[in-house]
Amino acid sequence: MLKLLVSGSYPLVDYVKDEIQKRRDSVQNLVVQEVSSLHILNHPNYINNDDILICGVVLAERLKKLNVRGYIVPLRVQTQDFIKALMEASKYSKKVCVVNYYKEFINEDKNYNEVKLKEILGLNIEQHVYTSAENAEEVVKELSKDTQNVIIGSGLIVNLAKKHGMKGILWYDQETIQLAVGIAFDILRAKVLERSNQKRQSIVMENFHDGIISLNQMNRIININQAAIKILELEQDKNYESNYISEILDKGELLEEILSPKEAKDSILKYKNKSLMMDKHIIHVDKTVDGNIIILSDIEALQQKENKVRRKLNKKYEGAIYTFDDIIGQSNQTIKAKMKAQKFARADANVLILGESGTGKELFAQSIHNASNRYNQPFIAVNCAAIPENLLESEFFGYSEGAFTGAIKGGKPGLFEIAHNGTLFLDEIGELPLSMQAKLLRVLQEKNVRRVGASTSVPVDVRIISATNVNLIEGVRSKEFRMDLYYRIAVLNLFLPDLNKRKEDIGLLLRNYTNKNYKGLSPIIDKYFDSLVSILESHSWEGNVREFENTIERLFAYIGSDNEIEENLIIEYLEESIKENEYLLYETQSINETFQQTMKEIEVLKIKEILEQTNGNKKEAADILGISRSTLWRKMNEFNLK
């Protein structure tokens, strides 16, 4: 709270207050208070450091001698103001009394003296002084005995003159009052700015995660924030301002670097078994060193922060970013799939999306979510084939603290809890083992999830969108996929056509991919569009849109920045890109088939060996192999083992 004090008498105080009122809106929460000069003289500590006092010049001089705190703005009578007052007085009498507080007003120090004024204005000027309000009453009362007297002075004197039947003239002009009030408000605004800067500096210092130490040119501490105190392992409640930095730091490379006259950037230093990063910025004022700013970071904390940021960034982009507008296609098959998916979005039943790899199953899943009533809730996508079998349960359902060795403190929510009120997209759901299928079914039926190691369940409301590129009906028939789970996840079925069945979309896909990723090459594509589309439509897209985009990406890499490319060359590039894709696809399939066959043979031999070792005991064999009995039964059926 800022306080503006005014000392004086009517009408002066009213004039000052009127000027203050005109400026008051420029300073918020300002308190204006009238106070007598006698009270201030008797109680000099009444004025605080931030208070501002507007008063007469003589009182101001007396208060300064008493070392009164705060800011004192004297109302100094200007020469022109006094001359105006004398000229006004001459209209009423040739005898003028100038009454001032504590000492005579006209003296040799001023630009005018009594003799000259008498000669110029033809006035008989008398000077009188008073030392208190009571004494002023006595002085004015004595002067009233001569009815020809006109009195010039402060507000107090003017009031007393009127009281005793004389003419009283205030010697302060409006400009003098405006000047004093203007100075006071300049100080007030400077104080507001200073407080604001101090508050901002305090907020920055204390909310800055790094340690900050401000030192003067003698390496004394001006400021040190709590982060620095914590990093340096200093006492928390101690005031370190004005201490030399060498008084609070242990001797070592950190202190040496701080005391060095050189600046530092990203210096790695050891301090109290910690690794710290330090920046030192030297402050120059008028080409003179005025101190420096030290910024300290705990490297271990920095690494933890980096990991936290990475997790947050991943979480930020986790969710549904695609809508139906992102699904490109003009073929009947694409239009029908979109229309069907849009209808599914308005429902809240579980959806099973079927289609070959690369047909855009997650694109449709995200679009359904974003067009549903759950659009502003989480969308969590998980590839069921990518999670190791022994981690499936904890990933899907979470775990409680102490559930197993390595469990983090406080436990961890599973995917169902994270997706609560939203959508859980289960890609490649056909790869889930039977044991996990049973647990998933129970959650879908009961709409409750129990963390691993927990004794209570948590209710969840999650819409399931599943996707697969395998025939789940065949899985049901071969007992590799539970029939009851199938009917739970496949309430609504969406079949996505492969690219070979919607080749009329290829031209649109080419334009869209070019405009989205290589807009600068659009003129080239437009120029040879028909030839390129003809070649693309004649190709058999085993990898669907994923293979298509890979091919176009390779084509653009060949083109580079060649904007003048000829038709025969761009066609040659496209054909080469397609052939490379076919070759890579064939090689990958061959390698995968050989690898899978080898792994299958090894797995068969291992199961046979363990079964012989356990004399056909399936439970014991499953324990040794680290799989469930149902998984062992499934593999035995698959490999025709008895």
C-alpha cells in the first residue's frame, strides 16, 4: 500500500487534494492522508520509508534535519507566484504583511528583497514569523489591530486573517501546486514500478528451476534463490545476502570458477559429490564490471527433467489427431467405408476393423473416436503384438505398489484406466494369447479393472476399437481366439478395402501426398500426372497405402530439386522406385519365412525335449518353458505334438 501525506491548511490542502484526484487513477491502491506539521514534528517516525509528504518548504527543511524517512516534496513559492500575490494585495492596501513559518520569507538568498519590492510596487511590506499554530493565531490577531493590513502567507495564515476580519492572500499559484503534486506522482509511479520489478524478480528467482546467485563486484551476494540454496546444500532458513561467496562455498573447482574473471558457459564442475553445470555472466555497466550472475544446474536433475519432458511430449502427441477429412479417396469402396464408419461413430458400441496391413485401420479408428461423443476424452492406441506376453497384464490393467520387484512407488495405471471415458484402440488383437483374452473379456463384461497385486477393482468406461489383418473367425474355429471375446469386440464390423480394389483413389492419393509433403514439386506432378497415375494403377500394391507412400517418397528423393525434369526420366524414377519396393518386399518375406521356419523348428524340438524330461506332465513343462498351460496346449496342437 502506497501512502501520500499532505500537510497544510485550507484552502491549500483542498487545492492539493484536487490535483491529486486528477492523477489518482494512474496509481492503484493509493491512500491519501492529511497530517498536521506539529504531529510530524512530534512523531517523526510516523512517516515510513515508502511514504511521500507534500508540505511547505520550511517544514520540509526542518524534517530533513530530523532525518525523517520517506520522500518529502516541498511546496516552493515561485518568484512569479509571490509577485502575483503582492500585486493582488496592492488592490486592497499599500500595507502588506508577509507571515511565514519559522523564518522570514524574504531574505538575501532569494532573487528579490524587501527594499526592491517596496520600490517597484510602492508597497509597505512587513515580515512576521510564527513557530506554531497557537503562535500564528497570536501574530495574526496582533496584526488585525491595524485594519489596513493585508496578509500574504500559507493556508493557515489566510484562514486566520479571514477569521480576524482581514484580507488573506495565498501565495501558492496553481502551477506551483501542480508541479509539487506532479513530482509526488512521479515518485509514486517509480515506487510502483520498483515494487513490480522486485515482485517479478522474486517470482522469477524463486520459480526458476535452476539455482541463481547474483554477486556484486566484490563477490558479495546480492540475491540467491531457494533452488541455489538446495543445490549447494546450504541451510534453508538462513539469510545469505551480503555474505562473500567464499564464505558459503567449500573450496574447490566451483568456487575457483566463480571467482575467476572469465565468463563461463556449460561448465561441468564437481561439488559435494554432485555434478553441476554452471553458466557465469559478467555484468558490465559503463564498461565497468559491476558483478556477475551465476546459474547452477544439478546435472542429475537435468537428466530427470529431460526424461520427464520426453514423456510429456510423447503424451502430448498421444491421442487421436486424424478425422474423416484425412481419409483420402473417391472410390465407391472408400466412400462406403467412410459412411459406415461415420454411422459407427454416432453409436457407442465396440468396433472391429478388418483389413490388410497398410489400409489405414488406425486412421479410421482415430476418425471414429474424433466423431464420437468421446472426442474430448483420451484415445489410447496399443499394438497387442508388440507387448511381451509376461507384461501384457500389467500394461493393460496396471499394478499396485509392491506388486513385484521393480514396481514403481505408488504403482502404475494400466491402459484401461488411462483410457477411462475415452477409446482404447487394440491393434493386431488377434495376437493376444488365450490367457490374456480371458482377462480382457472379464473387464469388458464387468467394466471393472483390478491392478496386478491390488485387492480392489476400479470401474472403467472405455469404448474398444479393435483391428486385425487376420481372420478371427478362423481363429475361433481353431480355438486360438475366444468366441465370447469375438462377439464382445465385433459388435460393429468395418471392412477396409485394400488399395488394389480402389485404384481410382490412386490419383487423389498422389496429389494429396505431394501437396502435404512436397508442395514445391506439385507443378511437376501436375505436368506428368496422367502418365504417373497410369503406371501406379498398373502396379499390384501388396503393401497398400503404406507401400504406395514409401514408393512416392522414394520417387521424390530421386527427383530432388530438379524442377526441369523430363517425362521419360521421372517415369524411369517411378518404375525404379516400384521395382525396389517389390525387391525389398520379396527379400523381407523370404528372410522372414526362413527365419520363422527356423524358429518354429527350434521351438518344436525344445517342447519335445521338455515334455520328455517331465514325462508328459503339461503343467510342469509349461512352468519350465515359462508359458501358460493354455499356450502350451495351443502350440502342441499347432505342431501336432502328443
